[in-house]
Amino acid sequence: MKKALDEAEKKARIRDSKLEELINQAEVGLSADQQKTLLEILHRTTGDNYFIGKRKKKTDGVRFVQIIMDNYNYLSEIEYLTNAEKAFLMDLIPYVEFKTNIIIERSSDEEEVNSNSASPSYLARKLKRDRSKVSSMMNSLMKKGILAVAETGSTTEDGRICTSRTWFVNPNLLCCSAKDDVDKVTQKIFKRSLKNFRVEGSSKKHQLPIYLF
């Protein structure tokens, strides 16, 4: 009896292994109709319900901000940003919200979407900088089209209601989302930013090498 049970368990493991192999192959090699047919066969064969999905990687869910390198290098070459402004932007990276590019407060106890938008006072505390200098830096970057504030009442696609002191970072420089999935409110805010712009002291007009929208 024990031998028979062991043999049945062995066959079940082999069957499950083959089924898993088929499902993995289906992820990359079958059309949608073929995948549907395969799932129906599996259900009739085993009685279980299967689905085809992508296995989660260890890197899934890792927070990131993409630097649009061609644009960053171009602004550096024409000396549009001071070294202090570039350093400040790098310090802002951990506070950029996914998809909206809003500068937010970070809290380990809250979901990112529920985080409050960050004020200059908050950033000064977190970055251990003088509040008046942080405010001055942000206003300078706003005039240059790198930062912006929302129109009161603007609502992001995720349902965040913005105020006139909700700060955004231009995704054409630092982008915290898929490059073709920037929030529509953010796109509207920066639609005309960094286009036909001038470096202080020069009459020459400049364009970025790349615009995401």
C-alpha cells in the first residue's frame, strides 16, 4: 500500500512539473487563443483552475527615478543649472511620487499614494538645510521650468487633489514612472516648460534633446 501511495505521489509531482513547464512556455510562445485552449485542457485534465502570469522578480516593486540623461547632460553643457541646483535635485529623488512626479512626504507606515505633498519646511528638515535657502532654491528651479506647482483643485489620475503648493518635478529631467505613462495633470503642468528657453545672460533659445510629452 505504501509503495503504491509513493508511486502515485511521484507521478503527481511529475505531472505538476510538466504542467508548470507548459504554463511557463505559454507565457512567451502561445497566442491568446492558444493560451485559453491550454487552460481549458488543464482544467479538464486536473479539475484545477490555472492562469498564465509573470513570475514576480526580486526587483519588482523597487522604487526608482529615471534621469533623462540626454536632457540632464544638455542642461549641464549649456550651464543652465548651477551645481547647487543639480545637487538639490539629486536630494529630491527619494521624495518623488510614482507616476505623478509630485514631491511628497515619505512615511514607512503609509502607502505612497496617501502621502502628503512635501512643503519647503518639510524638505528643509529632512535634508538638514536652511528653510529659507530651500524655499529660494525651489522658486529658482520653478522659474527655470524644472519644478512647478499645481493649480488649486487639479486632480491626478490616482485621485490626488492638488493645492497651489503641491510641488512637481519635471519628468523631462527626472521621471518616476514609465516614460509613456506620466500622469496627465503632470503633463499639462509641464507642457510648455523647457521649450525655447534661454540661459541667463544669453539670447540664444534652447530645446531639450528629448520630450516625453
